[in-house]
Amino acid sequence: MSDLLPIFPLPNVVLFPNVFLPLLVFEPRYREMVADALASDRMIGMVLLRPGWEQDYEGRPPVFTIGCSGVLTHGERLSDGRYNIVLRGLERFRILEEDGGRNYRRAVIEPLREMTVEARDRAAIKNCRARLEALLAPHTEGTRAGVSRIPSAMSDEDLVNALAQYLDLEPLERQALLERPCLKTRGESLVDLLEMKTFVARAPATSQVTH
């Protein structure tokens, strides 16, 4: 990654490594960002806006410092100046400081490489995968494309990251998953989150109180 990474802050989008993200870019400052990225290294960093961003959206409201870089695999300029783009997630990063020299935001970043999975953790990761597949099995009908059927050839890391991005989760829940330091902790946190959501969804039917 370059020393200054263009960052694209949004209130509801979190990008994960090796996952594809389509976006429609319409704000003038971010159209400029996309044009500059397409003319250089095609790199953009996705970051999540912190709660309260509405008060200063046109400015530079605070963002979470951990995001994910992406490479523009597709960039189409529409007749009205907007862009259809597709990003492929590459690597997590931490923002160290921001640069105010452009209309859009750029940052000095520190790459956050995934912690190496130790051999003793492999069994725990396989268990996470089995639990995820069991949790998703009853809900395959109507699930978003890409997660309705889990290919056996899909790596554990790609599976966890794809589910974290594509499942119906709150942005802050996705951000918490992105900030997990390794595949094992991210997978375990995703399982815990889905099990909690399943329990809450079933609770009204199983906890009726008679008067």
C-alpha cells in the first residue's frame, strides 16, 4: 500500500479481505477519489463512520481507525459522472493520521497482517466452520447470493470473511468482527453472534407468559 491511502468512509459498509464489494459512487469528492485511484494504483481503503457522523457528514467526521484496503477490479464512469465500482478486499489496516491535502480523505496507515494460525488452533477453526454451516442450514432459502450454499472448496478464512460481510449484520457488529486479530477469534465471534441472534429470534415463541 502507498504511504497515503485514499479512504472512503461510509456509515453502513465494512469491507473484509478477499471479499468483493460493489458500490455506486455519487458524491463529487469521492468521484474524484475514484478517478485518481483508477489513474494510479487502484487502491482505496474502506472505513466505517463512528456513531454521530450525521452532524458533520459533509466534513470529516470521526471514523473507526481499523479498516480494510481494496483494489478496484472494476470501475465504470457513468454518463452523469457517477461511478460503478467493485472493490476486492486486500488487507486490514490501522489509520495513524490523516492528510487534508485533497477534497477526499487520505490517511497514513499501518498494515495489520492476520496473526498466524497455530497448528493447535486448526481444530477450533474446523469446529467453527461446522457450527456456522449448521447455523446457516435452516436458512438457506432466501439467503443472499454467495452464502446460501457453502462450497466445500472454500477456505475457512474466505468463508468467515464472506459471511461477516454478506450476512444481515449491523455495521457495528461487522466492525467488531473486522477488528478481531485472527481467523480463530473472528470465526468464534461470528458463531457467538449468530447463535445469540438465533436465540433472540426464537425467544418470543418460547418465553410466553400467561396471566
